[in-house]
Amino acid sequence: MTKTAELLPGTLDMLILKAVSLKPLHGYGVLVRIRQISGDALEIPQGSLYPALYRLEHHDLIAAAWGQSENNRRAKYYTLTAAGRRRLRDETAGWNRLATAIAAALNTTSEEV
Amino acid sequence: MFKRLRSLFRVLTRRREFEDGMTEELRFHVEQYTDELVRTGMSPGKAARLAQQELGSLTNVKGDCREAFGVHLFDEFRRELSYAARLLRKTPGFTATALLTLAICLGANLTIFAVIDSVLLRPLPFPEPGRLMTIFNTYPKAGVDRDGSSLTNYYERRGHISAFASLAIYGYSTEIIGDPGSTAREQTMRVSPDFFSTLGLGPAIGRTFTDEETTSETDHVAILSDTFWGQRYNADPNVLGKQIRVNSVPRTVIGVLPPTFRFLSADTRLFLPLASRPEDRLPSRRHSGGNVIQMIARLKPDATLAQAQSQIDAQNATLELDDPQAKMIADAGFRSLVVPLHADHVAAIRPTLLLLQAGAMALLLIGAVNLVNLLLVRASSRVKELAVRQALGASRGYLVSEVIVETTLLTIVGGLLGLAVAAGGIHLLRVLGADRLPLGGRIAFDARLAMVGLVAAIIMGIVFAVPIAWFNLRRHLGNTLQSESRGGTSGRTAQRMRHGFIVSQIALAFILLAGAGLLGLSLQRAMAVSPGFQSDHVLTGQILLPWATYPDAARLTFVESLMDNLSHMPGVLSAGVVNNVPFSGHNGKSAATVMGHVRRPGESARGHYSYGVAGDYFRAMGFSLLAGRFLTADDSRRSERVCVVDEDFARYYWPNASAIGQRLWDGSEAAKDAEAFTVVGVVGGAKQAGLTEDEAQGAIYYPYAFRIDDSFFVAVRTSLPPESLGLALQKEVRQIDPDIPVNDLRSMETRITDSLAARRSPALLAGLFSGIALLLTAIGTYGVLSYAVAQRRREIGLRMALGAQPRQIRIQFLSLSLRLLASGTILGVIGAWLTGQAMQAVLFHVQPLNLAILAGAACLIGLVSLAACLLPSQRAARISPMEALTEQ
């Protein structure tokens, strides 16, 4: 098993948006999908997943609808809304900028100063 | 933001669905995870446990989810609401008292507010009503404060006052409408062509009048009101062009007004052009307004009232330059005043309404003080409970919101009850004649009032919460928890606050009582004024003869035969005719010139009540004869120029000589000797416009032939109850001409009573308010003292055990209440003095500081609050030391 990383505050929302942007998912699916796309590197605290989903729904970033699961059970599926898509784009760009800047800062060697 | 509110609202309205969905979703999650764990080889039992563990406590997750939607605030609110409701149910006595107090106090305020709203606040139903003005002539030094405007004024000003976008005149009248045999008298208005455009609201169908339609040859057109159109024509859309008979002359219907059209308080059914002859518009007629024609105007958007006023003043000054009467007009203090139409229309009733609202506010304040007091008493019995909860971790914010929820629940329910009281109050006001107030027809219980009531209730709830929350939170926890009594002790501050409340209550009730006393005494003094004639057993009614069928000579014949018929009617002692009876509501003054009278410097021609009388008018009305003789039926037949004046007139012009044989002219200047009237009698002075009319302007009575008007009043003295003669009188008139109805049939006594309505209703309401205030004060005093006794039970028991006599205990409490009473009364006297000053405008022959009223109010308050103290003091004196000391 690879080592899992602690989630940075504020990144859970971004990951959920990303997960449901690929395909409508139910709550458990979101969990599985994040684990999968991060290569099992990120562990979501399950207790905070649902409040986060509800918050995003309340803010109209994702929409929820009841549907059938793979094993024919009733499940609540989340999809990305237009506002959610915009938010995901902004957050991804912001994150990339931040990550690049931090990486650049951390890679600085003494000669470059 | 809006989206989130909508999503919250959606959740709140489908709460069940939300909760069920959440449970199902979480269960699905746990099952899915369990399945996955089982697939990795875990035993089902262990997998389920682990899955549950990873998710954490369901309650917590659900709570977090609810918080994500903001639903939790509502859950908390609901909890507090049901807690508050439970607390209120547990103390039915308190709750009932509080609700009743709120219902009455808020109801009284809302009732008066409904009147103020419709009379003073709500704008007139025209576009940009704030720009509508009225202009009237005033001659204050001649004793004529208000004389309307003249036709000349209108034609001279129209288009010449640049501050006005438009200017119009109108006059009220009544006409006989309909075909022979089915005539009815209807309220009408004669208006100039620009009347509707000035108001900014014209006919819904058809057109308005034109300038060509303002002569008596061309004015055969009419515009209908919406109600008249509906009742008379069944709202027939093809009514335009139809004929309608007005005073026996056919007119063509050219327009119908929209249903919203209502000019001030008038219930006008039919609008006719204000027609006039060219000679009526001459400069010599400029000052002959006579309060018959009124002028309105609309200010231009960028113009101000001051500009309009100065333009009018400037024009008047220019026009007066070549007026032969300029000197006299100037001496009379002539001016044309521009005032806002709405404010002017309600000016007379405004102080009374504001006063009543102030009274209702005082009542509300007394009630509020009572409630806060009761709430404080209640809060202090729960001090310990609150301290325990605080010690256990209840947050201050939570405790405060709990108090707010409780007080607001109370005030909202009280507010709803208050609205019900207001609905009844408005009905009561209608019975008292509120719809006869200017714009009083608009008074109604509507959504606006309900809104005001609810907002006021919520604000009161929050205001009430402040002292209670402060009281709950300020104390030291440790001390409270350690104090042994279950309710906790009441601090000195709380006690002082309660006493302060009682003092302010007594003061407010005192002010209300004194104010009601002043109004009541004014009413009594006004009622005690003699009208100057014998008003009992006199029936009066108005008759309008159309000019078309009744030229001058025919009028005299009509009057003659009416007098003749009436003299043969059983029960009639005497009958007469006059242009205008006293108290008819439209008594105007006109000028007279006395032969040989040299005006003192600065003295102008005076306006006098001038009447034409026929038949046995003076005997019918019961005037007293002071000198000479009355005018009689013979004078109406002869063309001799004689007249009768009243004592005020005689005293003014001939203070040291007999009036008999003196001569005067009808009009503002001396004319030929042959046109002068000789005074043949002096009668007692009479009140003409109202009992409270203070300035005796004097009156002149001419034979009817010399002063023929559109309409006249018939007065009949009878030995029977006057109203019983109404039908018979109507019949007599119809016998002469079936087309002529008798209008405004009222006994003279009813007229006098009606003229006092503007004094009676406020006095009644003020009396009612102060009665309630007294009751509330008694309840408040009783409550506070009972509480003090209960609080100090152990102390009293101890003192009695040590030898104190019951008498001493009783005196202690009685002296406390006497002290409160004394301070309250002193404050009340100061307040009553200030209130009296503010009330001066509505008082009649009563000084603002009337000792008898103050003493009466003090006695009443003293008696009531002492009675309220007696019971608790008695209870204190009867405390048994044994019981008081042993009980927990």
C-alpha cells in the first residue's frame, strides 16, 4: 500500500468537483473515484465527505438527483453544474499556480539566490 | 445569495424528504463500503462495524449536513419556540394578562393609526399628488378667513402663473337628476374644463369639457362617475351621447370617470361644466368669491410653493392697482394663499388625530411597562434555573435568543389579537361617524394596517427582550447558585427599576386622564353654549329649485304657496324660509355698508352672515325679538326695502343708539339712497357656523325677494317630535311640484349635535383610553406590590416573630405605594401641563391647566392605586411567622 497524504484544508471541495466532473457519481462513488484518480494517495475522511457534498449542493456547484446504482439500488447521484464547472476551472488554475510557485520556491538552490 | 435562500426554502418546505434522503444516502454508503470490505475478505460483522466507524457518528454527520444547508438554525428556532410556548402555557394567568394588555393597547393604536393613515398619510389618488395645491382668498381683518376664489381670479390667473402647470376651479352642488316622476337629488360638482387635467386623472371613456362649454347656452354636457354609471346605466359602454335630465334640462353624456376617481371627500355622482356669463368674469367681481368656488392648481415639476405664492402675490398687487376698491381690500388684509391641497383639506382634523394617537401611544407605553414588569417578575423566578443552565454550558447567545423568541411569540400573538381589536375599533369609529371626517371614507382595515401591526409587534417583542435578557445575564453565577431561596433574590436595581415603572405608569395615566378631562370639559362647555334661538321642536330641510323652471318670480310663488300649505298642516305652529339655516355647514359671509358709518383708520368692510327670509322664519326658529319687529310674510310680498339685524350687528355699528330706522346697503360700498335697507327690528344673536364660534360677526336678514339663491331651507316649528313631520313636509312640497325633493331633513337639535361630532368622538375615545390606562395602572401596581410581598415573606415573618405588629407591616407597604403615587402624580402634573399646552388648539373655553381636572385626576388615580395596594398590604400583614419561616 502506498503512503497516503493528509488532505490540505480546502482541497476536498476541489477534489469532489473534479470527481463528479468526469461522470455523475453517488457519494460512495466520489470516495472511490478520488482514491482511484489520486492513485490511492489521498484518503478522504468519510465523516466530512457528506457535509462537503451538501455544502456544494447548497451553493449550486453540484446538483443531486436520485437514480439507480450499479447493483440496482436507489442512490443519490451528483453532477457538476455550470457554476461548478466554472469553479473547478478557477480552482484548478489557482492550484496549479500555487503548486508551481511552491515547487519553484522549494527547488531553489543556494546559487540561485 | 438568492439561490441559497431558495435552496434553503426548498429544504425547509420538504423537510421530511430531506431527512429521509439523508438517512438513505448514508445507509447506502455504509452498505457499499461494507460490501467492498467483505470482498477484500473481511467477515461481514467486522466489515459493517468498520464501515460505520469510518463514517463516524451518524448524528454528527447528519448535523454537519444540516448545517451545510443552514437548516440547523431553524431547528434551534423551532425548539426555542416550542419551549417558549410551553412556558407560556404553564402560566396561563400571566399569558392571558399579557395578551389582553397587548391586544387592547395595540388595538387602540392600530385603530387610530388606520384613521391617521387614511386621512393624513396616504396620498390623494392622483399622479404626483404632492404637487396639487389649493388657492383661496382671505380677508382676515374683515373677519373672513376664507372666501374661496372668484371666477375673475380663475380667468385672470389661468396661464399667467408660470409656477403652475395647470389651474382649475370647482364648486360643489346638488341637482335634481332624472325624468319627471322619478327624479332624485344627486351630489354634483361644477368644474372648469382643466379640472381633470390639473388632477392628472380624466375620464376612462369619452372626453372632458371644453372651453366652449362654459356658458349657460352651451353647457349641456355631463361626465358621470363610475358608480353613477354602474347604478343608473348598468355600466353600459354605449352611454356616450345619451341624454340625461339635470334640473329638467337635458344634457349629453360625454364621459365616464374611472372607478378610482375620487376628489377629496366628495361623493360626487355627476360632473357638469362650471358655466358663467362674461359679466361674472369682470374685474369688479374679483372679490365676490363667497366661498362657493374653490381653486386648485398643479405645480410645475421644478416649481415650488413659495414661487407660486410670490407670483400670485405679484399678480394680485398689479391687478389691485386699478381696482376702485383697492383701499378697502387692502384694509381687509386681503391675500390669496397657496397651500397644499391634501394638507389643507385635513388641516382641521389633524391636531385632534395626532392628539388621539399620542393618547393611544401613552396607553401602549403603560401597557408595555406593565408587561416588562410582569416579565421581569417571571424572569426572577427562573433565575436559578438559568444560572444552572449557564453553569452547564448554555451559551449567552442561546439564552438571549431564547428570551427574544419568548417575548416575540407573546407580542406577535398579542399583535394578532390587537388587529382583531382594531377591526372592531374601526367599526366602532364608523358608528361614531368617522367616515364623515375629511377623507374618512378611505378608513379601512387593510393589508397595510396588518403589516404595520405585525411589524410593531415584532419590534415590541425585541424591545421587551432587552431588559429581560440583561436581567438574566448580568448576575454573578456563583452567588445565584449559592443563594438558598429557589427563585433567587431580587437585586436593588431590579426593585428600583420596578418602582420606576410604577411611577411612570401613574404619571402617564394621570396625563391621559387630565387630557381626557380637558376634552370632556371643552365638550361640556361647548354643549352648554346657547345657539341663540330655541332649537327644540324645529324641523329643517333644504329645497333646491332649478333656475330653468323657476326664474325669480316663480321662486317667490313657490315659496308663497309652500308657506301657505304648511300653515294648514296639522302640528305646524309656524314655518319660514331662509337661504341658509344656522349649522347647515356652509354658512358664508358677505359685506354690508352702513349708511353714515365712518370707518375707523385700518377698519375694513366687515363680512356678516346675510340671509334672505320669508314666511315666519324668526318665530319658527324661536329667535328673541329685542327691538322693533320681525320680518313677516307681508314683507316678502311687498317690495319695501327693510331688514332685521341681530344684536351683535347692532352693537358693533350703533353701540350708543337705537338700530331701528338706521339704513344700510347690501354690498361693500354705498349706493343710491333708494337702494338702502331700513332696519325695522333687532333679534338676538345666534351661532351660525357652530357653537364654538367665538367671534360674533353679526347677521342681517333681508326679505327673501332681495336675496334669492339656488336653494333655500324651510324651517318648521311643531308641537310634535320634529322628525315625525319629515314625510308630511316632503308630501307638501311634492304637491306643489312632484319634481322637487326635500334634502338634508334634520331637526335643528340634530344639526347642533352633529356639529359637535368633531369634539364628542375624541372626548369619548380619550375617556375610553384613560379608563383602560387606569385599569392597567391598577394591574401594574397590584402586580409589583404583590411580588414585593411574596419576595419579602421570610423577612416579614421574621420581623413579626420578633414582635412587629401587622399594622406596622401594612403601613410599611401602604407608605411605599403612597410614595410611588406621590412621585407619579407630581410627574403627571408636569406632563399634564405640557399636554394641555399642546392641546390648546382643540380646547374650548378651558385653560390648559385646570385645577379641578387635575384634582379630579389625582383623586381618581389615588383611589385606584390605593385600592390596588390594599390587597397586597393586607396579605403582608396576615403572613403567619411560623409558616413563613419554616417553608422552603
